[in-house]
Amino acid sequence: MDHFTEYHSPQVYASDNDCINLPYNITDDTLNEFYILAFDDDNILLNLKVKDDETYFLMYYIGNVEDMRKLVCNVEHRNDDICDNEKTCIILHEKELGTLRDEDEHATSFEKRILETYFGPDVNARITLKKPISKLSGDDILLRLECPICSNFMKTNIKVCTSGHSVCHECEYKLDGCPLCALPFYGARNFALESIGDLLKSLVRSERVDCPLRNELRCLWKGSQSDVVEHVKDYHSNKMVIDKTLMRVLSYATEFSDMNYLMTCGQIFKITCKKGEGDDCMSIIIELIGYDEDAQRYYYNICFNSLYKQSLIWYLKSKVLSRRRVEYYVDYIALSRIVCNKQFNISYTITRNKHR
């Protein structure tokens, strides 16, 4: 930063209220410049290019990666009377500079023709950097409403012991005393906690969430949880297996990490099967893209069978998704009984829990 300020000061722009105005000429097809955008506490290295029929903004954050993840950078073009649609930029880290195969894929672009029509050849890009207000999310609070016995979300008929500790009514019937203080239950309910739970449940479901494929595809969509499935169907269906069963062929001879998305029962499930080098077992992670309480409505079933002898089949008994994310470990000694040449079929089936 000091080097840029001392030797390239015309390329350094300081912010005014988290906003920087950057003028440039869109008719200059040779424009390929780097600028330092100095905001109050953060610095961005901007690569601005005019190429073909587009202008490209490529942002690199200078500093700590964790600080970068908290930022939102937007770009729009404006003059005194007109402004175009604001776009949110992908922010890369400075360590990625010069390592990308196709930088333009990660850049935010604007059509030259539209800019020139509204603003003329000399345009002004308005760049803002925002830090979302830190707040305690409804999900964080809901975690405090988990039953200490079964870890399910306590919704109604919450039982309380004489010391004030709460458990769900299903677990209270199985207990001789409070698991935290050993004092008895007398049938009293925690009505205050029940009312808070109902309120928080509605708040959490109204929160905006990221696209589940944000990291893999750099998708910037945000919306309500109820709209996630529709968004994925419209824009990322090629990344999904849309069926009630997902089938894969794997080999435990080498390390692997096999991740897939299964869309079934009106929900999206992320399924990961992985094995590290030298491990004598593999882990299977099944994750509902949704809420813990919704996960309990579904069963998962895992089936292994030999590629060469169809009679050799090993089922894992159907289990309820007790939480949004469950992990299961498979011992290779047991798996080797049905595996030939260290290859095997694995299928995952998700079904609705009719009792919930």
C-alpha cells in the first residue's frame, strides 16, 4: 500500500463515506489498469478492463481472508440524473492474483453499448464497500432451544424441573429426574419458552439465505429458504440428481471425496462420501439444505453392493435424519465382505417420515 501511494499515487482512490467514484473512458479498448481503492479500514485492488463489448471490474482484497468474507462490494454507473443497475462484485483474495485461468469469469461486467447510450464515452463508476451489521441470527438462538437429551427443537409442551431446566415432553416421560440437576419434574410447563420458540421459528424462516451452490458456482443469489428449491431448479438443475435415489460407483483403493446433490421429496440434500489416505473407514455425510426440525421428517437409507456379484448386498437400516447434518462411518472390514477389486456401488435413498 505504501509503495502504491508513493510511486503510483494517481492510481490510488480514497473513499468518501464507504464510496469511491472512479472515472474512465469506455471507448479506450486498450484500458487495462490496476487501482487501489482505499476505504476506511479495507483496501481493494481493482483491475479495470475495457475489452470487446464489455467493461470488467475484478476485485482483490488486500488483507486477512476472514475480514474479506464480511464485505459486500457493489458497482454502479451514474451521473447527476441517471444511474444504472447496481451489481454485486465477487471479491477475491490478493493471493489469487495471477493464478486464475480465466479472470473474466470472476469479474463483474457491464455492456459498453448501454453505458455509452446513457452516459456517453466518459463514465463514472461508483464503487461502495459495505460491512453487514453484525447481529445474532434466529438460528443461533434456536440452538439454545434444543432439548439437552435428544437435541430436538423444543416447540410445545416444554417441561420444566423445580430448578427451571427445560426438556421436551417426549424425554420428560423417560426421566426420573432432571439430567442437569437431578431434581424432579412436577408436570409444569415453560410457557414463556414455548412462546419465544414460536416467534423465533417464524423469524428464522423469513431470513434471507445464500444459494446452496454459492461456493461451487459463485452464485450470488439470496432469497428465503422456501424459494431455494425453485431457484436451484431454474438455474442449477444440471448440478442435481432429481430422483429419490442417488447411485455412485466408488473405490476404496485410493482417497476420495465424492460430493453430490439429491433433489427429492421437495427438498435438497447434500451427500458427501469421503476417505482420507490411509484411513480404515470412510465417512458419509447427509445434509438437508434447510432446518433441523424439517430434517426429522425424512429417512435416509444407504445400500452397498458389489459391481460383479449382484447377490452381495449390504443395507444400512433406514434412519431418521435427527438433525440437518448427520455423519455415518463405514468400516472397511465390514465393507470388504461384498467388495470385489475394491470397487463397489453405493446408493442413497431419501424417503418421507410418515409419522411426522
